[in-house]
Amino acid sequence: MRCDTLDGTWIEVIVRVWTGLVKPKGTEYESRRASTGGFTVVSRSRPYTSDMRHFTLAVGMATLLIALPAWAQTRTPMKPAAPGTSGDPVWQGTLRMSDGRTFVTDGGLAVDAAFAKPAALPTRELPARILEDYMKASHKNEYGFEDLTLAATGNTYTAPSGIALNATYIKYLRRVAPRGARLRMTEPGKPIVVVADAKPIAVLMPVKQ
């Protein structure tokens, strides 16, 4: 079971087990017999003492205190910059890529930290596999930033293919991405990969239309 599927019911069960509300029956040695195809197996359970219960409770609660922050973190959604928001993205997550690079994200844009240069990496770490899958996906079109058209509202840019992009992200990428960076696109609703010298340096989500 993944951490992010844990809910109150499971936490309650864990606590009940750890606190001894669910424990071996009896406090004395107990014999059990089971027939196994002609053989009789006799097993004896060890006594469940007060000291054992206290030790189990201490270990269990310590584990719970460690696990809950990580669980809560995965359940807290990030807040991407709204289209046209002034200022830079607010980085809320860190991704460690398999090639050794580190990316930062606000939930709508992920950028190589070597270009984003955040003052500090977000403490929240996220799996990088999905981002790497986006980077490996084939693309239908590739455009330069100069090919994008600013919408009348000033909140979005539109690619020649009709895909709308968050103006906040485009303005930011124009400032931090290397000269000659390109945007690779597939179809509406799919992530856009920004490449420089054929190497992915950012991934952003399009604006819903």
C-alpha cells in the first residue's frame, strides 16, 4: 500500500495494534494444535507481558510520528501560479532526477534548479519518474519563444498549434532559459517540454481551454 492511500481508518487500526487493543489472546503460554494431513502440530505462544506492550507502544508511536508528516505532505496539493500572475513561480517541491540533476516545481512548472537558482530547495521531495516520462515522450511540434502570441488578456500565450500557455511561466522561462531554447508540444492537455541543446530543462502544463 502506498503512503498516499493511508487514511484515518488505517491509522486507527495501526494505533489499536500498537496500543495493545489488538494483541495475542491470553497472558499465559497457550498451546495450539492443528491437523496437517495426519500430523499434529503443537505451537506455543509467548506471554504478552506489560513490558512488551509498553515497548511495542513506544516503537509504534515513534514510527507513526515519523510517517504522518510524510503522508500529510503527499496529500497536500501544490498551488501552481495562476495564468498572468505577477512575479516568479513559488517553488514548492524538489525532484531528484536519475541523471543526477535536481528540478524544482510549483505544481504547474518544473525547472532544472541549475537555471532556476532557488535560494533554497523546497523540503518537499517528489518522485521524478512521471516528469522523466514526460521528457522522453515523442512530440509533434517544436516552437521557439518568438513563435508564441500573447493573448489580449495578457494572461496566456498561444502557440501556432493553438495550445495556450501560462504567461507567468513563459515570461519566467524567457528570462532564465538559455538562448535558443525550444518548446516541444504534442497535443492540448499534454505537458510541454522545454529543451536547450536538445536536453530537457523544464516541463510545464498548458492552460485548460
